[in-house]
Amino acid sequence: MTDELLIEQVVSAHRERSLDGAVKSHPAWHDLDEAGRERAFAAALEQRALEAALAKDGVTTTVAAVLRRITQGR
Amino acid sequence: MSEALTDERTELAAIARGDVDAFARWASAVERSLRLSLQRFAASVDVEVVVQETLLRVWQVAPRFVHDGRPRALLRFATTAAHHVALGELRRLGTTGALVALEDAPEPAVDPRPPDPHLRQAIVGCHEKLPDKPKAALAARLHSRGAEDDAALGQTLGMSLNTFLQNVTRARAALKACLEKLGIDVSAEALP
């Protein structure tokens, strides 16, 4: 898989959780070198800015993932 | 006490009472600031993990959080918490070289920015113009709200993982190009 596609996966807010409930790093993140990880960071910033504008409630996928975990944990 | 500080205390009290909507508003307002505070960790830890874990910790600590009387108390607390979560991730990954370099680094102060209605309008307008497949792939990501991985999202659209990822990338590139024609640089909007 190319760096571009690895970066796109890292931009996603989806993360698996470990058995103890901790959020796990994306497998694609581990396959990137330092420059690729920094590009993924910049792309995620852009993506979240776009998401906040496109979501009616202004909630990005990151915040939505956290909210889902909070409400499921109740 | 200033009006902004009164509003902040009111919002914080709501979060402490377990008001998820209040927490969603606060988290949406500070997410960019929090993420930017982690920029120096970007090569060493998966920043998405740190942001999500930090927001969860803030939610858990909020009922016991004591406001120090200065503006943006919860954001300052969250920034410090994010720093500790990132250092914990570094230790877990065994990245000791980076740890030495990052442990004492000062935490940057990044103020939250209110949403810009004109920017939002421009982004929505450009989104309308996206070609079908990139638009569908981006929509799948947005509607999933981080619940499903990209392979599963691609499957719902009849796309392989690679095709799905290519379409999301194309969607973002096309949005950026459309916004640039309107004189808006998304990269600049996302950064301080």
C-alpha cells in the first residue's frame, strides 16, 4: 500500500480498542515513517476542519467517536 | 467576573453534571487547539489516539475539576493531560530518544477559534459539487462518525479498501481545490 493510502487510513477517527478499553494506534500509522506521520497529522487537521463544517452539529468524527464511547459506557 | 468566564463556568458545571451535549460543545470548540498542542509529537505517537484518550479523561475528571478562576481552565487542564497521555504513549512504544527530546518541551498556548459561518458556507457549497464516488466515500466516513473501519465502509459502497481510500483522498483534494478558487486555504485554516 502506498504512503498516500496509509496516510488516508490514519486520518480516519476509527480506532480499535484494547481489552482494557484503551484506544489503540492505527496499524497504518506504524507503517509510516516520520515524514509520513507528520503528513497524516496535517491531513487530519484539514479533515477535521472540513468535518466540523459539514456536520450539522459541528461535531467531528473524533468528538463523535468519544461521545459514542461515553454514552455506551453509561 | 467577565461574561466569557461566567459562560465557561456555566458550561463546566453542566459537563460536571454529566451533560453530554455540553461536553460535545466544549470538545468541538477545543479539539483543534488540543490537536495542535500535540504537533511536536506527530512523528512519534498516533495523535488521534492521544486526542480521543484525552477527551475521555477530561469527561471522567470533570465532576471533580476545580476551576482556577482563569480563562479556559478546562482547556489548559486538557492540554496538560494530552501532554501526559502523549508521553505515556511514547513510553509504551519504547521511543526513549523522542521522550528525552519532548518531555520538557513547553506546551504551546493555542486559543480556540469560534466557527466561521462564511467558511462553513463555502465548504458546504464545494461539497455539493464533488463527483459522486468521492462524495459518497467522504459521506460514509462522516456518517460513520469513527464507528467503522474503512474496509467496512468501502464494502457498504461496493468499493475495495484501496478504492475507498482513493476516493476519500480525492474528495478532500477536490474540496481544497474548490475552496482555493474562492481564496480559502484549508491548510492555513487548520493551522494556527
